[in-house]
Amino acid sequence: MNSYAPAVTLPHGIDGATFLRDYWQKKPLLMRSAMPATAFRLAPDELAGLACEAEFESRLIIEHPDGAWEVRHGPFAGDEFATLPASHWTLLVQDVDKYLPDVARLMEGFDFVPTWRIDDIMISYATDQGGVGPHTDAYDVFLMQAGGRRRWRLSYTQYSDDDLIPDLEQRILSHFHIDEEWILEPGDVLYLPPGIAHWGIAEGECMTYSLGFRAPSQQDLAADWFQHLVSLTDTRRLLDPPDLRLESPAELSEGACEQAARLLDPLPSTRSTDYRLWLGEHLTEPKPQFQLLPPDEAWSEQDLDHWLTAGRNLDRHPFARMAWARIGDDEVVLFSQGESRRLHHRMTDAVKLIAEHRHFGAAELARLDAPVEALSTLLLQLLNAGILEPQEQD
């Protein structure tokens, strides 16, 4: 497998720390020639082929001459594209990184932002004047121009659902005030924080790669956290205090309220270790279609030793999501696929290596100051869960 991973070149005078301080989730940044144009290898007909396969989530968005919008969902028949008009439509395919290593490799250049947030790379092909209409996103996105030219218009107006075209599946704004406008060429990258309205229009045929990030809502977090709390409860019931005295039989007394509070007090708070573990598991939970299966044959310690001794590498499975956290002074936790593994703090460097890198081998592992047996056990757990896999040979 080709290990080439193109770096992202930030504009002059901006490093990773400056980007986080001044731009991340704050304001847009246009990055000219931020990536080599040769990094984008997928051809339009190959993207169309992916849209014909059932495992890919794909959409066609067509803007008709009367201004009406039409959305079609894949998988598509191969001859359907030949029936489309010559202009004003775009094809979008989600999660291409999960299946194409060359696309997944692009993520490695964005290690100056929180990688645990990364969701997917969506690829779009547009005919002349094609686009998805003016809209806002609730998450961060890096828009990488892969081929052709696209005009991006930005609006700093605050829009609400009342500004959307009614009765339309796609969330498209009915009006749009242009504050900034750029034309992106191959290799240019535009960063947009959540909530910035934008409108991309192809000038001739073009392809755009969109690196999107997760931004769970308060409602999503609360629903899953409270569901977790419910899973920790038992059959105990609210009883009256033993020294019960009644002045009014209908009064909900301070004592009754205190009894109810005591019933709930053992449940963890959002400042607890249990909460941190739940959060890491929640944030690394994959989409249902990207659950992992164990390998056909389980790895043994001897298998792992032979593999690494031969100088072979390990890859993170493209479906796998990773994060890590410190728990006090004595523990670290590796999160992946909605699960947590608690480890001794001496495993910190190993956990960082595994969570931060999609590929590593014996050379990187040998430099770690980690207990050999604990490291071997962790690697075997990840291999036998399908989270890590042996790197394919060219």
C-alpha cells in the first residue's frame, strides 16, 4: 500500500496553533495551493461507478431551468447519468474514505485539528453551474478543490429554518446575501466553521472533496447520556423517610424530595470518570453500516511477533474511529468503535501512537517506552476486534 500522505500547507504566518486560536470554529480561511493537485486521484466516471453500488450513500441534486430543485438517491443505474441535462446538476457520494485508501490518506494531512471529530470525506462531481444550493452546515468542513473550478460565495448573515425553501428535502436557503466570493482551483482548500452560509457553483465540470467533522447536538448528547444513566439503575423505589410526619397529606415535603435525591445520588455526574468513559465511547461510536467484524482467523502472540519481526506494518481499519484520554495520573483510555480500554499510564505513548496514526510498524513500536506484555495484549485485542489489520503488500 502506498504510504504517501499529502500534507496540508497552511497560509504563510499561520501554524496549527494559530489556526486553532483564530479560525477553528470561528471564521473561514481560504488556503491557496494548500494541497498538491495530484493528491486527488478519483476520476468522475469512477465516482459515478461508486454511486451505482449499494454500500455507498449517494445523491443527485438537479437544479431545473424553472429554479426548482430535485433530489434523487442512489444507488443509481449506470445509464441514468446519460439521461441527465448537460449542466446544473451534481453527484455526491458520502464516506468514500471508508473504501478507498487514497482518499482516507488525505485525512492524515489535517492533524492540526481534533481528529476524533472527523466524520467522513464526501466527494462531489458537478457539471457546469452545478451545486447543492445555498445552505449552512452544523459542523466544520474543509472543502478541497480536486479538479476544475468552483466559485464559492459566503454569507455572514444569520439564517434560520424560516429562511429555507419550504417543502424541499434538501435544506436550501430561499435568499442569500453575498459577503465574500472566491474561485477555487485544484489544490485550493476552503475551511468553513459551523453555521457559515455558503454556496458553491461549478464553473465548468469540477470535483470537490469535503472533509466533514462531527458536532453532536446538546439533544443528542443528553439523550444518549440519560439512556446510559437509565442502564445503571436498579429496582429500588422511592420510600418515605422513617421519621415521616404529616401536616398535610397532599404536601410533597422536603423530606420526600430529599429521599428522591438520595435515590439518584449514586448515579454518575458529568464530572465523573464514568461520564468521561461514556463520552469517549459515544464519540467513537460508528455509523451502523460501519460496524467491524473480527478477522476470520484470530491472531496469536506468535503471529504478531512474526509479522512485526518481518518489518510489516499494521493499518487502522478504515471504518475504525479512535480517540484517547487521560484518567487521573495513573490511567489512560483508548476509545474505538464505541468501546473503551483502560490502561496503565505507562501505555500513554502507545495509546497516542495508535489513536493518532493510521499506519505504524515495528520501528515505531520499538521507540515506545511501554510494557512489552501490555502492548502486545493491546495490539492483539485490536487485531482480533478488526480495529487494526495487517497492511496489504503492493
